[in-house]
Amino acid sequence: MATTKKAAKKSAKKKSAARKYSPKASKSVEREVKAMKKGQLKSGRSGKKVTSRKQAIAIGLSEARKAGAKVPAKKKSSGE
């Protein structure tokens, strides 16, 4: 009986096998991370050099969104 409950729980948790991010989005992120590693990636308004991997990924995803690639929506911040 315990094994069937576990199996039922696992199947309920399982989501569809569809990709969250499109290959186009992956290419965009990869390009931005490479630019960051070369020291060529600049942030938006200030134009400062990006040194954070997370920031490089965020820039890549943002550009992919603008280009119409399949990317999940941004997480909303609770502070504002």
C-alpha cells in the first residue's frame, strides 16, 4: 500500500516534458555569457562591464524575450 501512495505522489508532481526555454533562448544566453567571459558585455544604461554570471544570463534571457523566443515570465519581486 505504501508503494502505491509514493507512486501516486510522484506522478502528481511530474510535469509535462515540454521545454521551458527554447533553443533560441539558449543560444542568446550562451552568446551573452561568452561575451561576459571575454570582458565585452556591458550593462544597459550605465554601460559598466558585467562581471556576474547571473547578470549575463539575465541579459541573455531578456534579449531572447524581446526577440520572441519561448522564455518563462520574469519572477515578480515582492518588495515593489
